[in-house]
Amino acid sequence: MMLALIILTLAGLLILFLGFSKIRNVLLPVAIVALVAAIFSLTTQQTFWNQYLTDMVQIDGISRKISLIIMYTALGLLPFFNLFKGRGQEELSDFLGIYLFAIIGSILMVSALNYMSLFLGVEILSISMYVLAGANRRSVHSNEASLKYFITGSFTSAIMLFGIAWIYVESASLSMVQLSGAATNMMSFGFLFLFTAFALKVALVPFHFWAPDVYQGTPTLFTASMATLVKIAAIGAFYRLVQLNYAVLPDWINWYFVLLILATLILGNIQAVSQNSVKRLFAYSGIVQSGFILMGFLYQSEFVDWTMLFYFIAYASASLVGFIVIHFVETQSGSDNLDSFVGLSKSNPGLALVLTISLISLAGGPLTAGFMAKIFMLSQSIQNNFTALALVAVISAVISMYYYYKVINAIYSKSADASWSVPFYYKGLLYVFTVITLIAGLVPSFLIGLIK
């Protein structure tokens, strides 16, 4: 774990300095090589300097698995940063360096064993994304998105620190691991604030108000990072906090999660139906998907990690395709409105195909990763005696099909627009993500075996 963090930190600093040099063509290769090296060190479980992380960061188990999912997701998006070359190599170095720091923050979040290392990870990730949200300095919407994200993030950090303070007062420790003992009122109060902070970070209803505006104003490739890297890191850290403390959590915790899930599934879908901006639609889609993932938090005697990890992979692969296609359509038409997607099947059949499969997966359509991910979550909820909640989730999935298929209908509508294309290597990467979505749906046992 420590070696991966060192590699990414040094690479991020090197890239920022290379932005001032005359050899800027190596910026993207350096970032990709560094990320691949970090993945290799974590996959092979290199122990270099791990002793300095004792009691601060977990270096194995589910933390390692979530960290690898985050890094593979980041690696899938990284080649598309080459599209920023048109804005100047100086900006590319800034974006790449900050993006690597965001990955470091994500890894710290999902691996933390101490509240200070958790908070450090949250801040590294958040500050990086504040900057990237406002990357399009000439756009009022991008500046607005950055400011809204910063204000919301500041409140989130304050609420999180307040919750940590209450827990520290009661336990006299900043360790996230509480093995035994009944939850006192003070500790329960602290956990409530901590969980609220994570609900804000994940954008669960009723703490979702910032997400649609921020998603729409942020440059689309960085919106893809918010929807995948940030969301997976936040939910992963949230899940581990619950998992590490389940012995001392108050009795009402499951019903707290049930209320969050119900509000997220119902209100998220209701608000998504009326959206005309596809980026805002994907923002509400991400909110609803978070509600499904949160069903993995409902426990009786034990947690089933692989269902959540499977959902992370299914969601990330479909969302990356969706946002990248939105970027290309937005670049071509100047807008992300639904009208911009009309006739995409005629103007660019390849992008139309991968976006269609992505939308079907997010809707939970058969033969896709999204379908199997939802089946596994529903099955787990029923096994934990939350049958009524599972029924509401099924109804929610059916409702969501309306707004996903609204986009598909526009894609295959007739249009007189001229055809346009994207470079083959970008299209090839989109096909790779789509193949992952289909393989996970057709042969889920293969992916489950890798996860376990």
C-alpha cells in the first residue's frame, strides 16, 4: 500500500514540474505508467515501508480490493485526458497531477483505520475535485459548479469533524475500530453526524441537492471522475466505517439506512424523470444507484462484501461509457441536452451502441452487469428480512427504465445530421468497457471469482 502511495505522489509532483519544461509530451505516459506501477504493487502486495502505516491504514482485505477498483477505473479514464491537449500542455499537466492526488485521497479513504487518516483522504480527494470542477475557467457554469462543490464539501468536512469529536470524547481514541461495548448516546450522536457527512459526500437524498448542478457545470470528463472514483471512494469508506464498528452501532442504524434508501430511490427517480439535460439525468441516476448500493449496508450477522464490489464494477463500467459519450456529443453539438442525442445512431453508430448498452445496464436490463448487480443486492436484502424494501427497489428500477429509454429513443430517432467520428483508440476503450459490462452480465461467476 505504501509503495503505491509513494509512486502516485512522486508521479503527481513530477508531472506538475514537467508542465514547466519542454518535454511535455511525456505527461500522459508518465501518469499511465505510474498508475500501472501502483496497481502492480498493490496487486502483488508489496510490503515496502508498510510498517509506517500500522494502525493508520489497512493494507489487505476489502480495502485493497476497493483500492484496485478505484485505480482500474482511474486508469480507464486517464487516456481520455489527451483530449485536453487542445487547451495547452500546461493545463494538461495540472489536470493529470491533481487527478493522481485525487486517486491518493480515494485510496486513503477506503483504507483508513484511524479517523485522522480518513479525514486526510477526504480532504485530499475533495480539494483535488474542487479544482477539477472549475477546470473550464472561461465557463460561468464550471466556476459555479466548483464553488457549490467547495461550499458543500466544507460543510461535509465540518460535520465529519464534529462527529469524530463526539466519538473521541467518548472513546478517548481516534481508531475507527470499536470491537465491543454498547453504544452510548454520545457515541451514537457522533456516528449520526459521521453518517450524515458521508451521505452528503455520496449525494444520498435528502443530501443530494448539490449533485445535479455540480455534475452539469463540471467539464464532463471530470464529472465522470466524480460519478465513479469519488462515489466509489465515499461509499467504500462509508461501508468500512459501518463494518468496523457494527458491534457498537446503535440498534436504530438499520432503520436509518432504510429511510435513506427509500428516500433516495423514490425521490431520485421522481426528479430524474423530468430532466432534459443528460448530464443532470446521469446525476440523478447516480443518486438512485447509490440507493441500491446502500442496500449492501443492511446487515444481520455478517456483511457480504462481494455484492457491493460487483456493483461498483458494474456501475463504474457503465458510467464511464455514458459520460465519455456525453463528452463527445457535447463537443460535437455544444450541448448535453436530449435533443443533441437525436439521431446519434445515424451520425455515429459506434457511440450509439455503447451508450445504449450502458443505459440498459444502469437500468438493470437483462444480460448486463447492472442486471446481475441489482439481483445480488435484492437477494441480499431479502435474506436479511428486508423484503418490503426489496419490492420498493424493484418498482424503482422499473420506473428508472422510463428515463433511460427516453435517451435510447432519442438515439435511434431519425435525424438529418451529418455523420461524425471519434479516434479509433478512444472508441476501442469504450468497447472494452462495454465488453466488461456484458461479460459481467453473461458470466457473473467469472467476475465474482476474481473478486473473491
